[in-house]
Amino acid sequence: MKKFLKITAAIVILLLICYFGFFKFRQMQANNISIPVSVNSVLKINVDELYKTLALSYLKHPGQYSDTDKKGIKEKVDDLNTGLKIPANIYIYSLKGKAKTTFYSSFEIADSLAFIRFISKNAPLKLIKKDDHFFQSQDSTINVLYNKTTVALAYSPQRESVKTILTEILSLKNMVKIGDSKFSNLRNLSDHVSFQNAENLSKINFTDGKISFRNEFINKLIEPATQPQHRALNPENTVNMWLNAKYKTDLKQKNQTGSTSFLSKYNFLKFYKDYVDFEWTNTITQVDTIVGYEYNDDFERVEKKILKDRKIPSISINISADDREVSDYLKSLDFLDQSTGKISRMMIPLYQTYFKGNNGNVQLSTMQSIKPDPKRISSEDFFYFKVDFEKMFKQMSIPFITENLRSFSQLEIKAKSIGKNKIKLESELLFLNKDANALIQLLKAFRNGLQSQLNLKSSLDISINK
């Protein structure tokens, strides 16, 4: 029995070594690619890591996936019979001197006959032959150039001329190994998707029920507080947000366009000092006056005012600002009722909003009785945002937003300073379904949304034709 167990263990270990060795070899091959020397940004898609994550998710929750979802990315591409060899990592890049939205990539051709058949007849988007070994989409945004072993592709919404660059990619002219370029650190990242340019390094991962996003970037707009603080907001709120930072002087100077609204960019930057927070606690009832008209006994048209209850968000915004200066500004425009604190609907038309100001703090709120609490607590983050979609949709009926965000349960974003002019941002987007992989859910939501739009368009076309 012991001998059998030893043999079994040895076989399992050998299989694991082969498994990880296979993926390691594929990674080494994929990371040995060359890119143009003029590359200024690179997007890396880690196909093998995505495949392993999706496979593990299926093993854990097989009931969450249909037959079409059970296949990995590589299998789905293989089903198209493109004739291409799908590497462990796909690198997509943009170039200096070209539009920022023009992207390039290249792939090895595994089966030239299958590849030619695919681009000639079976591609999802019709491609037209323009020259020997050169195809374009009808709108010229997609360009394909190939030789016996490799295909180079370009996507250019601006319809730039890209054939010369594609030719250089195929001939390996003006190219450098990615390991010898300034993007060499991307090779060792195991994240599902990563992106790097001169100012950003972003990473995205798709796990069961969650999308995680990390971004380190150069900050040109704000000066985060050295020791961030914020008011203690209730974590059970529908929406919470705070920002403890100053806007740079040159940004204020660029926004010198006058506006009467206090919440306009111009006035916000004019009065704002170094702190703002926002909280949506629940839903309240606000009484609105609706003006209508009716005819009296003498058939004269007279005005009639009707009081109507309306459910609105209980919102409060607190801003570090000179409260007397803001109050005087609102009074000068006759936008503030000093006896009640009401702000004119001409300034904030959506909800009845109330003004309070004291000790360098300005509060705008849909609740008249609420009092601002100036006490603050320390935090590592100078920025925080959280929204509970489930609570939001229960409290408010917003058809368009509900339709597009109904798959999500929560979004949380944090940002901290990690050096001079450098910020680290972390966010998580949670799904209602915690068992299915987030990428699969996202693709399903996109597909269903696209299908709904097509159905709506079809219905409108039928109505118009009638």
C-alpha cells in the first residue's frame, strides 16, 4: 500500500511539474517578442492566467456556466479556426507620432491556409483585400498585413495610414526585444490585464464576483494632504465620498469662466480650500409645490398650487470654504433665503437644497434639520468613494442606470499619495453573483445590453416604417 501511495504521489508531482513547466515555457516564448522602438504605451493580456482563473472557477462552480462559457479564451479563439497561434501573453501597443487610439499587435501563423480562409471568408467583421497580403475592414479602421509566418494588425479609428508600420513590424525593422525596452517589467506581471505608459501602470484582475483595479500614476491636478483626514461617515450609507487635497493653482487659473451656480467648476474651485465630502444616507420625502391652472365659475383661468410628496435622496455635501464669503455670494444673487436657508431652485433645480455655514465649513443638504459635524479622523487615503448599488436601486427608480448596472452590488475606490506627484489608486467592483467569474459576467452584461439596443432599434424601425 505504501509503495502504491509513493508511486501515485510521484506521478502527481511529475504531472504538476509538467503542467507548470508547460505554462512557464509558454510565458518565456510569449515574452520573447519584439516591439517597435517608438512604442509609448503597452497593453498586456495574460491569456494563460485568465485561462487558469476561468478553469478554476468552473471547477468550483460548474453550475454557473453555460456550455459556451465553459471554454477558455484559447479554446474560443481556436473554435474560430483563425489559423493563429495564441500566445501566453498578447501585447498591444501604440506608437509615438501616431494617434493615441491607434493600436498595433502581431501573432504567429500556425496554419496559413486556415488563416487565409478566415480573413477572406469567416472573420466576424468583413475584410476586403486591398493588396497582396493586405486586408482592410470596410471603414478602414482595421488593417491586416501578413507573410508566411506572422500577421501584423492595426486598429485605427482615425483611419491613419498604417501599412508602412505593419511592414516594419513583419520585417522586424526598428524593433527591440520587450525585455530590453522600458516596458520590461510587464513581462513578470501575473495580472490578467496590465497597461503601462510614461505616466501610468495599471493592473486589472477578474476573479469570482469581483474586478480588482490598481493604478499608479503621475498626478498633475491636485496636492493630496500630507496627513489626510475626513469626517466619520456612516459605512452603511448608500454613497460615501471624501477628498482631502488642494487643487493646483494653474488648474484654477484655467477655469476662469464665470457661472452663477455654486457647484459649477469655476465657483467650486474659487471657494474650495482643501476638503469636500458627500454622503447619501437614505431616502426622504420632500414636499414640492406644483403650479397648475383651472377655470373658476366665471370661466376665468386662475392659478392653483398643489402640494405633492416626492421621494428624494437624503444628500449632504460638506466643503471647507469661507462660509461668510459663500453666504454673501448667494445673497448677492438673491439665491439664498436667510430665514430658512433655502437655496433658490434657479441655482440647484433638481431638489430643494438648504445652506448652512459655520467655522470655515459650508454644507449643502436636501435635509433642513441636519447639522454638520466638523470632527475628522485620520486616514491613509486622501480620496475615498463607495456606492452600494443594491441600496441605490431600492431607494430610487433610475431606469437607464438600473438597466446598465443591475449586475453590480458595490463599487469602492481608494487613493493615496506614494511620493511626490505620484498617486496609487485601488478599486473593487463587486457583482451580485459572487460565484461566476467577473469577466464572464461582464461579457454577458455587454452582450445583453447590445442585444437590447438592437431590439429597441428594430422596434423603432418597424414603428417608423408602419
